[in-house]
Amino acid sequence: MKLLRYGPVNEEKPGILDSEGTIRDLSQEIDDLTPSQLSPAAIERLRNLDSSTLPTVKNDKRIGVPVSGIGKIVAVGLNYADHAKEAGLPIPDEPVLFTKTTSAITGPYDPVRIPRGSKKTDWEVEIAFVIGSLASYVDESDAASHIAGYCILNDVSEREFQIERGGQWMKGKCADTFAPIGPWLVTPDEVGDPQALNMWLDVNGKRFQEGSTDTMIFSCAFCLSYISQFMTLNPGDVVTTGTPPGVGLGQKPPVFLTSGDVMTLSIERLGEQRQEVIAA
């Protein structure tokens, strides 16, 4: 099942993508795709709906972030060995964690804004998952039961702010529009094995990133379990799990985004994003 939200910013309505690729309106069934609608019981109720009876939605509608009311974004850094190598950093023994602010969240097709003073804005295609039920001190073997679904997150990053300005990575990770999420929230039954999905990212039609989730150092289930030892993950929280090699910082010479560039990115079974880059 592919869940989504469509419509103008701050006026989105809930929807579902049917097997024919048509958006169906869910607003007669639920007010919005909020954290309370992500529990196993709520997801099962939506799955049992006959989507063919729901109103259709014109395909020209803006697609927003698939979940409203996201509480926090927890990110895993350097989770692909070859990406750590291109960054000149050691392969971590434990997941490297940082957060992205919710003010960075934007839709999958909305513009990405280069911050004022930026010289090194970069891209990162990542698989993310959304928490469906409260997770605290979860065993890895039980982690999957806490995941409502998977989605794409472009972990846009300003490398000078992140690396050269002192302090934590958050300076380079949290600018407005630096967390495009979507287009769909895909339930686990439709994703299959989250550790066997191909992924890629293009800038202006040139392929920079190409990889697979099967090369992640720490699996999605391990990341959820690990994070839950340090903090409670609530329904609606997002965990994004790192990127394969091919980021702009790793090019020789490095390549960074400029106004007018277009990023296109995709993960198998999770859809595709497209963002035009604009100046702040």
C-alpha cells in the first residue's frame, strides 16, 4: 500500500495510490495521515478499504510529505562503507547518529533552497522509515513490527557548514528544505526486503549516485533497535539511514549544487523525487 498526501502546502489531504497508479482520496475515511493513523491496526484498516470506491484525484495535484506531524528525524551517518571511504572517514563500529530539524521537511517535488552563504550544498539519496508504534529498548528481532512504512529522503547537506564551521553536523543538515520526503509511504508488505533495494540520484541528468541498500553497514532493523536504546521513537518519527557513494563532496574535484540545478532520485519500490535548486 502506498499512502500519500496531496494539495497545497499546509492544506494537504490524505490519499492512497491504487494499483493502476491513480491517486484516491482518503479524506472521507481519515482527516489526515497523522501519527495516530500509523499504528498496525490503523494501517490494517486502510489496507482493507476497497480503493476502487474512493474518489479519484487529478494527477496535477502537488504531492506533499506523506505523513503530517512528524516529531523528529533521526539520521544515521556513514552507513555505507564505500561512502565512508569517499569521505575519508573510518567505517564506524556503531551507527553515527545526528538529527535533522522538522523545519527542514519539504515535499518530494518542492524546490530545494541553497542557504545564504553556502558554497558546498550537496545531495544524499537515502531510504528512510517511519515509526508506527512506540519503540523503546526494542530488540532487533522485533524492530520490523514498529515500522509503518518506508520512503525516500534526500538528506541535503551543506558541507562547509557541516565540516568546517565547528560543532556538530546539524549546522549543515538542517536548513529549510533540506529534508524532502516522499512521494509515498510504502507499507512493509509492499516493500519486501528493505535491504535489497536499488537506489540512484542524478543531477541535471547525470548519474552521480547508484547503489543498493544491501551494502548498508547497519540494517534498518538494527538502526531502529540501536536508536531505541538511547531515545524513545514515537509514531510519526522518521529514521533515515545513510547514503551510498557518489555525493558531490566525493567527486574529484568536488561538485556542489548551484541555482538552476535539478536533482532526480529514486529507490526501488519507493517512487521518485525531483527537486529544482533555487537560491534562498
